[in-house]
Amino acid sequence: MSLEDLYREIILDHYRNPRNRGELPSPPSVRMEGFNPLCGDEVVLYVLVDEESGRIADIRVGGQGCSISQSSASMMTQAVKGCTPDEARRLIHRFKAMMSIHEHQLDGESAGAATEGADGGDDDGVGERAGSTGDLGELEALRGVVRFPVRIKCATLSWNALSQALDEAGSPALSDR
Ligand code: ZN
């Protein structure tokens, strides 16, 4: 099975069996909607940040849309559940860096990312480090989306909603200047 096949399997698995699907009472959770008019995707996100632990105690997602948008949302909920808002913001940043790596260099110093081709076989480590997107686990399955710019908004929809939800939850931004 090629890496591309494996990635497709992961995406389809999350699309068919979405994790953390549903709703949470709001309040205390923050409800945030996201809509991608380009594709008709929608996500409804519920984020509960526990005040005592300061962590994302629960997160649920509803909505409908294409396999990219819905599987990305499912993977996101798995990735950030139990994280602090700061950790979640770091992950959002890294995921969006991965999604924009071919469009425009997000970080000025990541010139090395330009050499990261579609094959990506022998350059792990250096190439990934350049965009600081290593260790994204299953989220790597969405890496191929960058080759289809129109789908990038599908993949980032839920992540933008999470970013807004964390803002609304009142947590200080990671890099507040
Ligand atoms: Zn879509």
C-alpha cells in the first residue's frame, strides 16, 4: 500500500466514522460555526475548556460537507482534546503551515520547504522541520490537499472555527504582541 493509499484510507475512515461527533451544552461550552461557501462545507464546533485544569476537556463537532472538511474536523477533535488552548493554538499554526506550505511560505525562514516535493520520501526531518510541521500524526494524511488549492479551505475550515472558539473562550493568544 502506498503512502497515498494509506492517507486516503485515513481520510475516508474519519469521514465514515467521525470522532467526537455531536453537541455539547452551550454554555458552558463555546459554540462556533464555520462555513466554506466554495464547497458548501459547514462545521458546528463545541469546545469546552475546563477552568480548573485549563484544558480542552471536551470537543464535539457537527455539520456536513465533503470528505476533506469532515475528516479534517474529526482528526482535529482527536488531536486537541486534552490540550491546553496554547497547545491547541500551536497545533493550529502547524497544521495551517502544512496547508499553505506550497502557496506561500508562512515562516520567513522556511526556505528549505521549497525543495519539499510531492514525493517527500527521503527528505523527512529536514523538509518537515523547515515548515515546523513535523509530528502531526494522522493529520499528515491531509498533506496531499495542498496540491488542490481549492480544497485547502475545506481542510482548514474546522481549524479556523477552533481558533475563533478559543478566542471566545477567553484564553490569551499564544503570541499576543
Ligand atoms: Zn469541501
